[in-house]
Amino acid sequence: MAKVESFELDHTKVLAPYVRLIAVEEGTKGDKISNFDLRLVQPNKDAIPTGGLHTIEHLLASLLRDRMDGVIDCSPFGCRTGFHLITWGEHSTTEVAKALKGSLEAIANDIKWEDVPGTTIDSCGNYKDHSLFSAKEWSKLILSQGISDDPFVRNVI
């Protein structure tokens, strides 16, 4: 089987919350995409409940696009500790960390239920599994710890 970088990472060595560049890949026509690990909670110590994670996912889909160019997708990890962010081109971890911080600040302080996209039966595959309260509380906790642009050294932006 092919090796997957994320499964090669020693999850006992990282210090969440952080942004980590996983890889920059170049397509056959020279286009580049970047894959980032947006780790919100410490692996194997905590996990965001699905309702809160699902709501954060829907909000990050828009909020990150408002704060940086080239966002292709932001998808949650199955372990519920964070997200993959896929972008066109190359971005620094500092740029991504600032966009993530601004997005989490909006979730914690500004977002109301009517602002959450994709929460109806026709716009979401599991519309009953959302929690804005949980999303706000987790965002506040993550922000209180600070977001690092380095996964191994706390370099809070």
C-alpha cells in the first residue's frame, strides 16, 4: 500500500493547536496544490464532538475563503482533532494560521445560527448533527491556547 504522510507523523510529538504544511504537489501542467494539517486539539488527548466539528466544518468552508485566496477544500479528520485544508498554490503556515485564527474568532464571537450554511435537509447530508454552541465553545478554547504556525514548537501567531 502507498504510504500516507499523515500516518507517518508521530502524533505524540506535535503541540496543538497548529498549522502544518503536509505537502506541496505539482500537477503535470505545473499547477501546485498545498495540503495543510489544521490541528485544533491535541491528538489522542481530545476530540471535538461531531456536532461541533460539523458546524465548524461548514463555517470554515466560507470563512477561510473570505480570508485567503485559493481554498479548494477544508475537510475534517476522522479522528475529530482538526482538518485538512487544500489550496491552490503555495501559502505560508503563518498566512494559513492567521486565516484560521480570524475564522475561529468569527465563529466564537460573531456567528449566529442563521449564518451557518448548509443546515437544511436539502443542503446537508446529516443536517440534524450540528451544534453552534459546541462550535463556539471549542473555538473559544482553541483561541485561548493560541494557534502556532509550527507543529513542534509553540510559535503562536
